[in-house]
Amino acid sequence: MAEVTLRVWRGDSSGGDFENYTLEQNEGEVVLDVIHRIQATEAPDLACRWNCKAGKCGSCSVEINGKPRLMCMTRMDTLPEGPVTVTPMKTFPIIRDLVTDVSFNYVQAAKVPALMPPPMPVGGYRMFQEDVERGQEFRKCIECFMCQDVCHVIRDHEDNKQHYAGPRFFIRYAELEMHPLDQNDRRDLIREDMGLGYCNITKCCTEVCPEHIKITDNAIIPLKERVVDAHYDPVAWLGRKIRRKTKTSALDAAVQPAP
Amino acid sequence: MTEPTYEHHEYDVLIIGAGGAGLRAAIEAGQRGLKVGIVTKSLLGKAHTVMAEGGMAAAMGNVYPEDNWQVHFRDTMRGGKYLNNYRMAELHAKEAPDRVWELEQWGALFDRTKDGKILQRDFGGHRYARLAHVGDRTGLELIRTLQQKVVSMGTDVFMECKVLKLVHDAQGRIAGCVGYWRATGEFVTFQAKTVILATGGAGKSWKFTSNSWEGTGDGHAMALWAGAKLIDMECVQFHPTGMVWPLSVRGLLVTEGVRGDGGVLRNSLGERFMFNYVAEMFRAETADSEEEADKWYDDHTAGRRPPELLPRDEVARAINAEVKAGRGSPHGGVYLDIATRRSAEFIRRRLPSMYHQFMELAGVDITREAMEIGPTCHYIMGGVQVDADSQQTVVPGLFAAGEVGGGMHGANRLGGNSLSDLVVFGRRAGIGAAEYIEAGSFATSMDQASVDAAINEALEPFERTEGENPYDIQHDLQEMMQVNVGIIRNAEELEVATTKLDEFTERVKHIAVKGGRAYNPGWNLATDLPAMISLSKAVTRGAILRKESRGGHTREDFPLPDAALGEVNFAQSTDGGNWDSPVNVVASPLLVMPDELKALLEEAH
């Protein structure tokens, strides 16, 4: 009978070490299945976070062989032979074993100024598929926070967390800025308080996104253009005026009463 | 024992559960100026609502202008085999469109029609294309929208906090609850004028389920223990299409949207077998040839509905019968084929998560091959009996909304009616709680003895060095419920289940937990098991009493519906007290439907 070995980091904020678990190999299993089998037998107190086990909730983010992955979507048979190393996400403080304190992300979420739509006409807003699609890409985000985990701005510099929202929230800001109904302006906030300038477009976030959202190309770069241009560049300022007008047109169309 | 010390919070409205219903209730109560707290077992935004795929049913008439609330009401009642609380079905059908539009004002981005309205898709049991959706990730859109709204309102959300028990005041009114933080294992009490249960479902008592670990029936069980009534607990929905292979993902949901978008079911002989399983009740509106059925997708007036889009209970039973007759797939399911019927581009655009899920987990490309699927425990129609308008239970100050509530869906829920249920009745529960507080007669103190008892009971497993492993009990419970209280039931197996559940009850009292209290999944499971067992007993008891087949409850020894039983819900209650207290059952007659609504059901189509 073939076997698998998981090398799992166990410990808490005071420290810890790796522990090896060797189990028989089952066909088609993902890493989370093996963790569950360990919990049910050898180590019922092995802490891990998970919910849907279908790649839809983004709870079971860890680092597998050093890379941020969802445990529920990583098949054992896709990993290289030999022991599989499972560690908690590095960027966030440890609670216990594979569970980290991701409250940083909830603090950032609370800072986002909400959508500000015009009053809804009878029969609902009119929006077109091509206009909602840009935002829909970002709303695929399952908040696994692996983009935050891998982002070196905060992965290697704890103090940057004070003034850096991170890729997950850059796509949120991009979504709102591109939302056909939005009348809010968050550009100064994004530039001054959310630290968009710290991102130097290494695309690590895009690479780890389990939803394949083009975080850098479709959110961060356009957001940078929008924010930086608005502030420094008079030509772009004019361009922004025009683009702004486009947004306004979409907005006008959205609140036209239904024919 | 020394006086324990723990955190204490006070709220006007305390909501247990942060899925669609809980969040919608929080918004409503918050907008009415009340102090609102939300407690969730998981992180915010991870609730089972994210798993909803296909959409949210609302008769907006964007695709078929002839759709309206009356037709939606009729479809819901027929789907529920008339066991529904008619008033809930009525309110739901009337209010769902406004709840969808409201989500759009809070930032949701639904798929659009060509003329810019919210696009609506076809689903089983709905006469018209009625489901507002975002590809096949509508639940995620719903929860993210509500989550972002709640966060923007500054509502307090207590994450990874497990509630153990509801607590009353001396007059028997709800006064709050006691729980613990998963991260530290420390206890916490929440005193509240009202408590809204929005804890979702209970599928985790079965082996093959689409539910996450959270679906342990906490709210159902806590309501029962607190003196509320549970109805229709025997009515459990087995979704026809769950993955069957690999074994590790068996039960994982495959959206009904696959069938709504043209997918068909075939057996191992390649036959489109659903044509052989059209019940009398649906015959007049269901196509009787493949040719007729296929015309319907593009134009609902050109043919009658394909039988693949019958309500879920009908389709699940048919699949079960095909497999039993030896016409199943290699892994014990049947085939769901959209590859031969729609273009690869169409499939990837309409069903992106299904494409992804099969590719990554099963190595199957659904644009080229058929999926192997079979029934999976998905939803419990049964739940806490509530007043339709206010969502209040018989216990003063206790409300319930969403899957934990009972009555809305009768004996079988239509796909798409759950997301709309969450927001329609989440909002109503928020209003109900506000009105209860306004009336001025609410609890102001918690029964301390009850708090102490819950804490002591939760800590007992640590005092044993030898004893049962909670994972073993959970495993045995799931195997047992799958075999004996599954999709097809009989008296003999239900008796076996009853005996086994008594054994599990004793085993739970002998659990020993290893390790400490901080983020200890073994202990967390030990504290979930009393609810799982109470829930399983309630389902089994209901299934024994309902000597007929109706919707999500099928008895092979009573294969037909019984008109007399169709007039009653079985209501289960305890005299309060412990999780293993004896349960009383009474037959509770259905609400009497006004004639104008009755006429809608009888109307020819």
C-alpha cells in the first residue's frame, strides 16, 4: 500500500516545530482530506481552518511546500514525491498550528468607503453585461487572503501593515471605482492611506490567486494610473475628466426608467 | 467549583449565524437604530451561503414578462407538495423581487439581459426563467454584498465563536446565550433582548452531503432545547446532482444550473431516463419527447418543460431508482451531460466554477465529457416553527430565519428559493425583533444556573483521560444516518436508527478530548455532537410518524401521499432543559389558506 507523509507545522505564538504524519494513500485525495484523517486518528487537536471543501469559501489557505495554496483544491497526486510540507500563512500571526489571525484583512475591509449609488428607478437599474463584467472579475474573490500572504510589502515588513491595504483590497477599490453605479471618489484615500504606491507590480498576488483574477493587470495597474495621474499629471487629469464622463454616462444610463 | 470569569456583552438584537439570513436580519435591525451583534462559528464571509450556485428566485419578469408573484407562489406550493406554510410562500413570492433589487443598491453585480436588466435563468420546478444570478457563484455574490453592507454599518461581528446554548430569564423569555471563542477556548455570554437564530442547515449528520462542517443543526437543536417547536423535520432534501467521484469529494454540489442551461441525465445505456419518471402531478406541464423538451430551452412556448427540470425530490428518486436497477455509472451515480449539448465556450461562461471544480478535483473536462453524479444531502426543509410575518417562535424573544426556519418550503424546496428565503425572512426577522423590543416586554437578566450548566457540560470531556473519540462518534453517526435515514426510508431501518441514536447519546456522554481548549477541533466537534444527535433524532422521529411519501420524505413501505397527513405538520418540542431531554410530538394542522390563494393553485396553466 502506497503511503503519504505530511510534515505539518504545529505550535502557537510562542513557537513550534514540524511533526510528521505518515498515512496510507487514497485515490483522488486533496491535502485537506489527509489533514482530516490525521485529526480523526493521531491528532484530534490539530488546528486547521476550513469550511466548504470546494474552493468556494477561501478558509483553508496554508502554505504547501512553501507556496500559498487552498488545502481543499490541492490534490496530493499533483505534488512532487516525498513528504509534503504544510505550514501556516507566514504574513499573519499564528493562533495555533495551521490557523492564523487574519484580522488585518477585516480591519482593512472596514476602511473601504461603501458604494454610493443614485436612487434606483422603478423596475431597477439598467447596466450592461460589458460594464458589470469588469467588476464581476474582482467579485469572484473568495477572500482566501493568499494574495495578502504572498505580497512582500507586508510579508517581509510587518510595520507596512499600518498603511497598506494589500492586493485583496486593491481589487475591492478597483471594483468600486469601476462600478457603473458608484458616485464616490476614493482616489485620495487609496493614494494617501492605502499605500498603493508600495506595490511594485511583481505579480506574486496574481500567481497565487485560486480564482485566477488578474489582480495586477486588471486592478492594480489601472488603479495606479487613475490615482497617480489624477494627482500629478495635468494631461492625464484632462483624460480623467473624459473618462469620468464615461463613468457618468454609464451612470446616467443605469437610472433611466425602464421603457 | 469557583466562579468562572468570562467576557460578557449586551445587545438589543443578537444574531447567531452570519450567512444570508443573519446578515440581512442585522442590516434591518441596525437600520432601525438597534444595537446589533452577530456571532458566527467561522470567519465572516465563509458561511454556507457561499456554496449556493445557481441563483435567487424572484418573479421580476425580466426574461418572461408573464411571470408574477402568483405563479411563483403556485410553483413553490406545488414544489413543497402543499405542506408549506402558505403565508410564508406568499410573502416570499411577493417580496423576493424587492430584495434582489436592494442587493443591487448595495453593490451586487448580477448578470444582465441584453437590454440591461437583471438576467434570470431556468431552474427545476419554476415555470419561468426566474433566477437572478452571477454565473454559478450567486451565493458568493449574495454573502459578499451583505457582508460589505454590514461592515459599512459598523455592526459588531464576533467571529469563530461557537454558541452552546440559549439562555432564558426567570419568566421564560429569551435572554441571550453562552458560547466560547474557538481561538482561546474561553467562554463568553451575550445578553440580549432578542435572539435571531440564523444558523443554517444540518447536512453534516449524513455521510454524503454538500454541507460544510458548520451544518450541524445548532440552531434547530438549541431552539428545541429552549422550548421552541420543530416542524417537518422528516423533510430533508437530497439534491439530485452531487459529485460521486473521487470518494473524497463525494457529495460536493453540482449546480442545478447545469440542467437549467441544457444539461441532461443519462444512464449507463445512454438513455435520457427522466422521461420515465414524470409523476402524475407534473405530467401536463412536462414534455413527453426529447424533441419537444429541447425546443423549450430557447422558447418556453414552443414545448413543455424537460423532465430533468422537475423538482429536486422527483429527480433524486429517479436517479436512485436507475442506480438500483443496475443502470448506474461505474462509481454508483448516473451521467449528467452538457458536453454534447452546448458549446465549450457556453459552458465555461455559464458554469465557470463547475468547469473548474471537475477539472481540478476529478480531472474531468465537462466541456468534453459527462459528469458522474448522484444524490447528496443538501437542505433541510424542516425547522423552527415561526409566525410567517414576524419569524417569531413560541418562545418570547426568539426568532428564526433562513434554513433553520421551517414551513416556507413544505416537503421540498425548489432550487433558487433558498437565497430569496434568506433575504426575505432575514429582513422580516429583523423587523420582528424590533417590534418585539418596541412592545417593551423583554428579558433583562440571564438565568445564571443555565449558563453555569452549559459551561460545565462543555468542559466535561477534558476531565476524562479515557473515553470516546468525538471523530469516531461523528463517523458512526454519518454512516448510520446515510444507511437508515437516507433518501428512501422504511419502518424497520428507522427503528434501527432510533436505537442507534440512543447509543450515540450515551457515547457522547463519555467523550474524552485530547489537548487544550485553544483552537482544538476535537473539542469543537465534541460540542457540536449534542446538536447533531438531537437533530438526527428529530428527523428520525418525524420520518417514523409520517407514514406516507411526500417531497423530501420517501417511505418505501408507504409509497404514496396520504391526504390526511398532507394536512398536518408534526411539531416536536421539549419541556426545556437538557440536550437529551424527552421530546413530545403533536400533529399541528396547517394554516388555512384563503380562497383567493387556493384558486391560484387550482388554476390551469
